[in-house]
Amino acid sequence: MKIGFVMDPVQHVNVREDTTFALMLAAQARGWDIYYIRPRDLGARDDEVWARLHQVEVRPDPDDKVTFGDSAYAPLHGLDCIWMRKDPPFDTVYLYEANLLELAQRKGCLVINEPRGLRAANEKLYSLHFPTVTPDTVVTGEARRIMDFMADHDGRCVIKPLSGHGGEGVFVLDEEDRNLNALIELSTDHGQIPVMCQEYLPQARQGDKRIILLDGEPLGAILRVPREEEHRSNIHVGGIVEKTTLSEKEQHICDVVGPRLVEDGLYFVGIDVIGERLTEVNVTSPTGIQEMSRLDGIDGSGQVMKWIADRVGK
């Protein structure tokens, strides 16, 4: 089996936290050939997507994490599977890269996640497809509508940029805050850019649950608890990770979301749940598998590789 990873510089990953690195280790453990692909190296010749493939050997050692082997400029459909694991945001360049990877998919290569799904699933707006399990939400760039929405929810709400990631640009708005107008102006670029506003869920203080889904089914979950001085629970801003399980309502959310994810070719996804309500659907480069595996005592990455082997038939 030959498997490629389109990703940001492998030399810079955190070997204890990075999900892509864990997937690479799991593929290597099965004896597969693994290839590192820089996003900027993607190109095309007629209807074939090409890139420089760097064969690598990886180790869970922060001081000696990767050895580069042979490299060659080759068509990507020669691989059995390609992971698109470039970090957000989803910008114009990312869109071009997704379009190129679709050429490999059309020639029989398994691409995770499928380019058509990546193009369709904005990580904030995609949750609007599931109104029965999400908080009350409005998407707008108009300050007056944001103010009205806050008034409907006891003078508070959460505001998020539609292209943000990792908690970047996420604020809790309060109508008593003298910075309110400035925060709305900053977030919407003076009304030029729409944003997402969601009702504030007090349960956020108890944590944000990241549920990892594989082929529409929950693989596991972690609870990310914010620091006392933070409203964001993302790991990279200091959120504390705790062991957790799914409640009946959270399993129901997975049952609601899962079939649509599979339909859209979104096979490896991280959904975020607060107070048993779906807040985001992360499809570009979802994280958390290392923390989940350690806390639950399972090999989550190995399970993903088994699914790939079964799907590819090797």
C-alpha cells in the first residue's frame, strides 16, 4: 500500500499531539510506504495531478522525528490513498489544491476527505444543515441584526468568523461591554463580511466535546475544558483535555450528522459539541486522535488505517 499526506511541513509537527503524524505512524506500522507531499508542489499535466513525492520514515521522537528517503515527481493516482491534511483556513489556494486532488480521485485513488466534500463543507456553515441539533444561529454582517440576536438571548452571544480555525477570532459578545461595537466592526469588517453568531451556551465552561467520526460513525471523543481566564477550549490556546464518553443525545447528533457526511465523502471528521448541541463540523484537518487514543487506551489511528485497507481492498 502506498499512502500520501498533503500537509504542512512535517519537520514542524508536535509528535505528541499532531493527528496527521499519528496517522503516518499507523500507516508505517502496517508496512505501508508513506509519502510526504508539500501543498505547493501540487500541479497537473492534462488530466493527471502530479507532485513531488518524498518517501519518509517517521518516529515519535521530537528530536528525530523524520528521515527523508527518495523523492520523485510523479502522478498521484499511483498512490492508493491520499490524505488532504493541510491546516485551515480554507482559502483560494486550498480550493485549487482540492480541485487538483479530484483528478487523482477520478483515476481511482482514495482521497480523504473527498475534494467535493471539502469544497461544500465550510466548517461553520455546514452545521446549518442540521438545525434540530444546533444552537440558535444567525449568519449576517449587519450590526443591527447581531444586536437583535443578542437581545433575543439575554444580551449575549458567540461570534465567529466563517473562515476561522482553532478558536481564532471567536468572541463572547455582551451588550454591557463598551467594546461591543468595536468587536462587531472588527469581526464584520464594518459590515462587509458575514459572520456566524450563536446563542451563548453556559455549558461551555464545562468544556467543548470533540467527537471524531470515521465513515459517519463515532470513533471516540475528548473533552476540552477552557482555562479559567479563557472562553475558548481549543488545545492550542491552553484547553485541558479530559477523558469523556458520549451521552445519548450526543450519539443522536452523530446519527443525524453521520449519513450526510458519508454522502458528501467526508470520512474523517471532528464535530464539536457544547451542552449536547452541535456547534461546528471540522473537515479540513480535524485533530484530537492522539489525545483520544491515550485517554481511552485504544489505537484510534490504527483503526483508521484498517478502515482504509478494507476500503481499498489491500
